[in-house]
Amino acid sequence: MQTSRRSFMKMSMVGVGALALSGINAGAAISDKDVKFDEEWDVVIIGSGFSGLAAGLTAAKKGNKVLILEKMGRIGGNSVINGGGMSVAVNPIQEKTGIKDSKELFIADCLKAGLGINHPELLKTIADRGMDAFNFLVENGVEFKMTHCAHFGGHSVARSVLTTNDSGSGYIQPMLDKFEKLAGCELRRRAKFDDFIVDESGRVVGVTARNEYKFDSNLYSDDLENTSGVKRVIKAKKGVILAAGGFCRDKIFRKLQDPRIPDDVDSTNHPGATAGALLKAIELGAYPVQVDWIQFGPWASPDEKGFGTAPILTQQGTFKYGIAVDVRTGKRFMNELADRKTRADAEFKILRENSKAYPITFGDDKCFRDLSEEIIQKGMAGGKLVGVCKSLDEIASKYGVPAATLKESVKKYNEGVKAKKDEFGKQESALFEINEAGPFYVVRLSPKPHHTMGGIKINEKAEVLSYKTNKPIAGLYAAGEITGGTHGASRLGTVAITDCIVFGMIAGENI
């Protein structure tokens, strides 16, 4: 039975896991006996972000002819628009700056944020190979700030390495340059993956795709109504790697998993972050894992679209060197460096009580000290995202905050800094006194769907596991956000890039 995406979406109201196990997809994918291949490659990769390029470079350096298919007109997906931080336990910058860390501590931090439902073998893999990923990136032209590590929420210590431009483009551009210079390799834009091709044994031996595809967000891109493009039947002699990312912009599928998500809520993701490739993998027989855990970014702002610059300005600026307060009371309400779920839940509590009572985060004029001038100027441009206030009284007047309580909150925080003990448990290493005289930089907060925790199940070799056999689906590998289990209920910031690069490399090594 060939199941269309629309039919599959309707049926998934009973739950992705139940649907996959029902046997409805027993005849999914296309038989190689029914097609004529238009072209032949050793490896075909779906997606051009961190995982896809890491897999492509690794597979190509083994002498393989590699084709990367990217359905959008630009490369990189979410990878190119994020903040550029990658968590690496026991890295050389930590050693240089005297930070004590361990793989065991990294794993413990991830388990705590993930509510203990992380798949431990995958978590251990990214801990063990984090430095391999770091060295791989340096070898492929990625430039990191070597002066300090960033301390992201939920981490016990500062362990996140940062690109010099504070952006994921600092990874994507050099990896893309390397990949496109390799003989026998191609990255094809506007080329949408449609389905798998399997041989009589069930091994994945190719894909069908459409060149000259025109993405249409009004059709959710993967709907059969979007028939744009020219069909191609592509052979993959050694197999296919799925690196298609998550589905935070798929309004239908994300709401089926979590009905609380409004249709019109903004997301940090690029427009093409939809569920099509994930659904095709499940149709083929891949185990779905924790698909209904969707993470919201607690550092996003209602005053800009998409990811923007607020997540960088807050996470590495006002959250570290300042505080966040409830505008209704002027009081702090969370540890600004807690894990993402804890912070997002705290912000949602305020917004559920008053949908326009956006919490604010602010710091003094030195709070952006760790950021590049380019990022600061981008955030300040237009005057809509970052509010510049000369005093706490001006913050109170501009944002409708009780002035007396606001001043008391700053005073109380500074007293905690001096005592090296914060009332909300902010890490001692991230306690910095705020200059009460100002001036101040202020950002309004509103959580946005950011990362889909769940996806298809892989093993430590990046092989996709089948629910039919509980063994790898021959010829099919996956890496990055399209997979599930590594992060459990909620991912710690900057662990995604580690996950993507590590398992992208592993997929390229093993295919």
C-alpha cells in the first residue's frame, strides 16, 4: 500500500508509534524492478546542513561519489542560521582557560535536561567523539574563538566552542567550499527527495527526487499537491543518508504531536523544516522515537521573525551577565541559565496568564562583551529588538514594570553575586554583578518551537533500525535532528551541532 503524506498525516492522529507498528506501511517504497535509473552515485545524502555536509565530506574522502540533495534554494537549512555554539567536553579551550570538565559530567547534564529518557548509547557516542568532531571541523576550515568557551543553559561548566562569526554559517560555508571542490561530488539545490527505492531483499538502493523543485510553504512543501519539478530516479550503490532535519515549521504534523501549539506561532526554524522525509522513513519501517517531544527556545523574542539574533544576544549576553523579570511584578522568575525546558515552561506560565505580558531580560552596557560587533549591530539595527534604557526607571516606564520591585530585584541579585549564591541556582561561574546605574540593554522574550527531540531510531553506527526486524535497514543511515533519542525530553543548547557532526561523520564512515 502506497500511503500519501496527507493520508498518513490524518492517520497519525492515533499516534506515530501506533501507526508505524500497525503494518500499514508494509508495502512502502519503490521496487528497483519497477524503475529505470537516470543516474548513479555511491552515496546519496538528503539534506545539506551540519549532518549532511559532515557525512558528505567523510564519505567522499573515502573515495565515494557523493550526491547531496537539498530541496530549498539555499543550502544549510537550520544549520546556517543558528548561533554557532558546539558543546565539546574536555576541549583544548577549557584546558587553556582552566575549566575542569569531563565526559561523565557532560552526560549527566544532558540526562538531567532530557528527564532521563535519553538513549544512553547515543549520548555516550557524542561525548566520546566530540573532540573528533572538533578536529574534523578545524581540518575543514571552520574557525573558532580560541579565547573562551561559552556557558549555555543547563551545562554545569562552560564547554561550548564558538565560531568567530557567532553563526552556524561559520561551519556550513567552509564545509560547503571543501565539499564542492572534491572530484565526483555534487550538491544539488531545489532537488526534493520523494521516496526510497529498495531491492528484493529490502535494501535501500536509491531514491526518487525532483530537480527544479519550487518550495511552497502554503502547501507544507511535502504535500502531493505540490507537483513542481522534474522527476529523477537516482541509484545509490552504497546507500542513502538521511540528514533532513526536524519539523518545527510543519504546522500540521507538529500540532498532531502537540495540540497545544497554535497554528500561527512563529518558529526559529527555516521554512523548509517539515516532516516529509521523516514520514517516508517511518513508512519504510523505521522505528519512530519520542516524536511528540518538541522543544521551545526560551531566548527568542516576539520582536523579530524566526531565529533572528535574540537567541545569541540573550543566551551569551543578558542571560549570562544580567537577569530576566516578569513585567507584571518586576521580579525574577527563573534561573536564566537553566535548561531550555525549565526556562520555556517558566515563561509560558507568565504568558498563559497574560498573553501580552512578555517577560524581559536585560543587562548593563557590558553584557554583550563576548559577542562579535557584527552580531551586536545586527541586533541593534532598527531599534525594534534591543531596547536601550539609561536607567532602571526608564526600563520600568518603557516596559510597564513596577519600578520599586525592579530595583529591588537587581539589588537582590547583586547581593547574591557578592555572596556567590543565587536564589534561583544560577551557577557561581556565571554570576556577574550588574551596574545598577546603567545604561541597560533590554530584550522581550517569547518561546518559539525550536527543535524536535524525536525522530527515527539509529544505533551507534548511524544505521536506521527497523521495527519489523529490530535490525538495521540495509543501505539506510541517518544523522542529526531527523533522528530521535539522543536528547531525551529536552536538548541542552549547543549539543545539537555535536550530535549532527558526530553522527554525520559516523554515517559517512560506515556507509
